[in-house]
Amino acid sequence: MVPPPETVRVSHRRVACDGATDIPGGAALGHPRVYLEIDESGYVDCGYCDRRFILVGGAADGADQSLLPDHGDGAGR
């Protein structure tokens, strides 16, 4: 498996992604804002940009990200 393009460690199970948080020019260069929920696996991937959100202290925190399968839960949950 290939590691995700970007990983973000977060402290809350519910996260939002617009694909442009760190891009100069903002949301015009990203994707529609989606809300994702991290489950017991400890991580979730954005279905648009593949950004991976890892829950600090969760099951995936500190794991080799290239060994974890893609895990998205879609928008609006």
C-alpha cells in the first residue's frame, strides 16, 4: 500500500475537510467541505483529497500508515 498524501493528527473524532486549509487562495482551490467521523479504527480518509485524519491516542496513532487500508466514511455524517 502507498501512504496517504497527507496525514493530520487531530484530537476530536469529528473533523471537517475542504482540501484547501493550508493552501494559499483558500477554498477556491480545494473541494466542497465534508464532515468525517473517526471510528474505532482511529483514522478516516477524505474521499475527495485522500487526506488522512488520525485521532491522537487512537488505534492508528503511531502505526505505519502505509500498512493501513483506505478508510473513508463519506460526507455529512
